[in-house]
Amino acid sequence: MNDLPQKYKEMSDGEVYAAIRQARQTLGERLTILGHHYQSDEVIQFADFRGDSLELSRQAAQATRAEYIVFCGVHFMAETAAILCQPSQMVIQPVIEALCPMASMADAEEAAAAWDALSPLWDGDLLPLTYQNSVADIKAFVGKQGGAVCTSSNAAQLFQWAFSQKGHVLFMPDEHLGTNTALAMGIPHARIGIWNPLRPPQVESLAGCQVIVWKGFCSVHTCFRPEDVDEARANYPDALVVVHPECKHEVVAKADLSGSTTGIIRAVEQAPAGSTVIVGTEWHLVNRLAETYPDKRVLPLRRSECRTMAMTTARDLLYALDGILSGTPHNIVTVDEDTAAWARVALERMLRG
Ligand code: 13P
Ligand code: SF4
């Protein structure tokens, strides 16, 4: 939450919601509100479009009519929108301090050091891929080196594309999405190496690897344990267990399905009435799915919340809209043009796919 002016703190929820509705009506087509599925109900109810990372990127690139794109999510998502939108558009993140901790686990300097160490190992036969959950500098680095961005819904596709270009892949910054994707493609553990930027390994020890994954992680998803799946199955033997690919491989291996946020939503949608679905992802989404499908039993694998996603409240959204209405927008997300140009190259390689 921002350090909000007192007036917002004194308003009741009902007054806040009514004021947001009024602001949206006043701004009309000049405004598009985008919201990630992990946002709280009080915020997501106002999104013109809600989606996972990939869908929101597409939406940001397509929402060309709106003068203002208000992005309710974390910073790398709003930054991506700022890179993909038109120069005449403004991206506003109601709480600009809402950073994804995983995205902060790799910076361009560390990526360059890894690249300089690894690339000669295979005479340049190496391509970088970055998860969308990364800072703009990393996307730009990847774009410059011929690589692309991926999200959890198209990682397998982008890995296939990368291997059609080069023999080896450096994947940043999520060890688990990288490992799960490589294993699902049939690349064995022995050919997946880990790059810890804080303690880089001896590069020669990685010579036999096909994929190098960066040692970054999402604490919201790595908190799920294989024992949680065992316990869920013991309690609900017929349940479908669905988890996000940011979970550790031991958890993914025990689940029935692993899928991006949208993949998880589809799995719950398609489950028959009366069935039990146990979901290993961010709790706000699991809770919303449980409310949306009262004819099914939707349970969290364990309660795990993304604190930075939860930083944005309806009051912050109203404060952002009031800023637009008063002609002094705040929390404007910008990316310098050189970085944006290369990051756009990496993002467009993904969006073309
Ligand atoms: P997706 O929206 O790609 O499923 O990513 C999940 C996530 O952790 C977003 O921060
Ligand atoms: Fe980052 Fe994980 Fe939160 Fe997504 S859920 S924003 S990856 S910390």
C-alpha cells in the first residue's frame, strides 16, 4: 500500500468502490485497467481485463485506444506493458513499489558475467531465455543476444524455439520453471546445470549440460512440499492435484498436472461437478476459484500468498485514478528507450510464437 493521503484512509470500502466506478465512467475509453489473477478481489473486480502474465502482455500491446493503462500487478508486468504499449500511452502502477522478489534475483551485470563465462564453453552455441518475471535490463540483455522472453504458459514452446537456434540454453531467473520445462522435454537432470550468481560454479563442470538454469525462485510456489501432495492425496484420494511450474520438480512430479495460472483456471473449470481439485498456487486465485465454482471442492495445497501482489488495494487504485483525473498522474512506469528497444525485441519474439 502507498503512503496514502488521509482522505483515502477515512473512506469506507463502499465509498472507495463507488468512487472507482465513477472515475472509470468519467475516463471511459481513455482508461484500461489490467489485473493479474493474483490480485485481491477488492482490486480485480475493477479490472477491464484480468489475465496471467502472457495474456496481460498481449492486452497491453493491443489496448491501443486507451491513453492510460493502469496495471494492477507487480513491477515487471507493468514494465512489460510500458515496453509494449504505444509511445503516446502512459502506464501507471498503483503501487510502484510492488516488486516481484524473483525478478530481483538477476540483474544485467550478473547475466553478462554468466554469459561471458558460459558462451566460450560451447563456442558461442548458447542462447539466453528469460522468464517474463525479470527486470527490463535482463529482457534487453536477452534481446541483444538473440534470445527471447517466455512466460509459464509458453515456456515449452520457447525452449523448442531456442533449441532450433542453438544447442544450449541459459534460462533466467527461475530455476524451477527452467528445470520443469527442460525435464518435460526429456532433458535429464544430469544435463541441467545450475548457475548461482552469488557463487558461480566452475564452468568446466557444466560442459556436459544442455540447459543452465539461474538459481532464482518464487517463495510463494517453492513453499509447497511433496509431503503436501501426499497429505492431500491421503485426505482426498480422488482429487485432482494441479500446481504451477514455479513449484519444485519434486512437487510437480507428484501432481496430476502442472500449468500456468490460466492452465490452472482451465483445469478447475473443466473438472466435473462434485469433484475435488487441490491447487498449488497463489492463494487469492485459489480462493476465488473456490468461490466461482461452488459445485466443486477447490482447496489450496497450502495457503501461500504473494505479499507483493497483495500490496495493491482498492484505495491505491482510486488514488491512481484520481491522479489521472486531476491531471497529475503518479506512479508512472517508464523504461529508458535503449533498454526498452532491446527488451521489446525479446518480447516480440515471444509474442510472435
Ligand atoms: P503466470 O501469470 O505466467 O502464471 O505467472 C505466475 C506468477 O508468478 C506471476 O507472478
Ligand atoms: Fe513473484 Fe512469485 Fe509473487 Fe509471482 S507469485 S509475483 S513470481 S513472488
